[in-house]
Amino acid sequence: MDLPFLTADLSGIGGALRARAEDFVVDEVPAYPPSGAGDHVFARIEKRDHATPFAVKLIAAALGVQARDIGTAGLKDRRAVTTQWISLPPPVTPDAVAALALEGIRVLEVARHNHKLRTSHLRANRFRLRVRGVTDGAAERARAILVRLAEAPGAPNFYGEQRFGRAGDNAARGRAILLGERSRDRSRDRFFVSSLQAELFNAWLAARLADDLYRTALPGDVMHKRPRDGAPGGMFDCADAAAETARLAAGEIVPTGPMFGDRMRRPADRTPAAAREAAILDGAGIPREAWAAVRALAEGTRRDAAIPITDASASVEPLEPGTVDVAFTLPAGAYATTVMREVMKAEPEPEPGADPEPELTRE
């Protein structure tokens, strides 16, 4: 699917992303610091050219524990230099963790805590990305795009091409599963169905942009209140489109799109929002009742239409001509490639290796 650009009127910088591991730097911003007391050990690690699951396996083997007992707040890319927090179970000691010497992994901090680190115990990720092979003026072009994307409600929250596999057939395989072609591998079936959900979400969001409704609230929209001051944001149905459009422009709320499933929260019947979501299923030839058969694989949820961007910048490295460094912070669960496709006006190449695991979505 060819996805539209929110900043189509602004020229991109082109170039190549992730030519080297150090071109893709990610620093995790935790939801809370370790307390300093407790049975578990929290460690902030830096890893290079390791996916998170592989790094966890290396650490588990070195410490003599089960990988499943090591906690992480999120998954980080393989071809990158990333920092993140992990938790180690008792009887692992801080001294044992601090003494770890593993290729591609450094232990930066160690502290005790009273419970295991869980998925989504993460506030944000800070990205520092180097794009190579750009021309003069690229930094100025990148800054102009980032300024536009930082305006409420933020950057379109599309799923990137890497979500759909190198052959681009993950969603088609998900459709076959939805229509009854199951395998014995439930986790793979879940992955492919999630790819179909992602494709349908992208279609919904692309239609929203095409109809100039990206910054407009519609009657029936399931809106998400943006979290503020540590308080989680709830969801509500849009009844007053004019009032909610004003709140959308202020960055207080954002529309959510469908990650279809039998238990997904749906817009109120006979509203414009409900009609648009029904049109996506109709266009794909998928009856709404088909999702009941894969309830165990995909219950359905909502996903924010946009992601806020903070601390954005773009600069030139004087010692490396033809490069631009782009930096920004995104909330947990958002992808840097979503932003970089707008900046580069191209789909960033997925990192080498297997397809990523499906996002369970916190939105």
C-alpha cells in the first residue's frame, strides 16, 4: 500500500538510514527508577548489534537463570546501539550483574528493586539517527518537516513496511487465517493476523489523510485523552465534533483507529466514524463477524492515529560530509521509522533479519 505523507508539500532529505549500527541510537526513558531495595536486580545495559531477546538469552546463560525470568519494558532494534533497563530475578546479585562481560553488551548501572520489570513499564524512547548520502540543505529540510510533525496531533501513526514482511505477504497470510486456514503454530498465526490488522489500520488512516480529516474530529470517533502528569488517558466517544476538534488542535486528545477484532471498542452505530470503519472492512471484503473466529489470536483494540514528537532537532556533522543527524523523542510503542519516512520521503529499509514481533499496542 502506498501511504500518503502528511508533509507532502515539503521536500525530503533522501539518503540511507541504518548504514551502520551506530547510525541508529536509542535510549530508553523508563517509567520509574529502581528503588534501591528489593529481591530483584535492575540493570541498565547498552547493547550493540543484538536484538533484545538475543541479549536476554546471553545474559540468562551467563547468570544461570531462565530467560523468561528476565524482565524488559520493551524490545529494541538489532542493528543499532541501544540502552534499556532489564530486571534479573533472585538469587542474582548486583555484583554478579556488574561483573558481566559479554560481547556487544555493557552494563551501565545496577540497582535493586522490589519487583520484575514488565512490558510497557516505559515512558518513552529517545532516538539519535544518522542519515547518510544526503545533499546540501538537508538539515534545514529535516528541521522544517520535524516542526510540522510536532504540531498537534503529531505524526501519522502508520505501520511501516517492515510490519508486512520482506515479501509483503504477511497481511495476506493473516487474511487466510481469518478465513479458516489455521496452522499448528499459534504464535505465528497471531503474528500474521496482527499484520492484517495493521494493514487495515493503515488503510483507515490513509483514507483519513486523503479526505483532509487528519486534524478533524468526527461524530462517533473513539477519542483518546493524551496522558498528562503521569495520569493515564482514557477513551470516550465524540459527540460534539466542533468542540473535540478544538481539543485535538490543542494536543489534548487524538482520534483512534481500528485494530479490528471481535472485542474491539467500536464507534457508535450510524455515525460518520462507524461508517468509515465499516467501509474499510467492506473494501477488504472482510465481514465483521469473521473476527469472532480468531478472538483467541486477536481480540481487537484501538490505536492512536498520531504520535506526539518532542525534543526534535536536525544537525550536520562537520567531520562527515553528506550526513544529517536527526533526533527526537517518541512515546512508548511508537516507531522511529514512522517519523523518518516523512523526513526522508522514502520508506526506511527494515533492519536485516527476521520480521519483528507484533506490537501488542498500548494505545
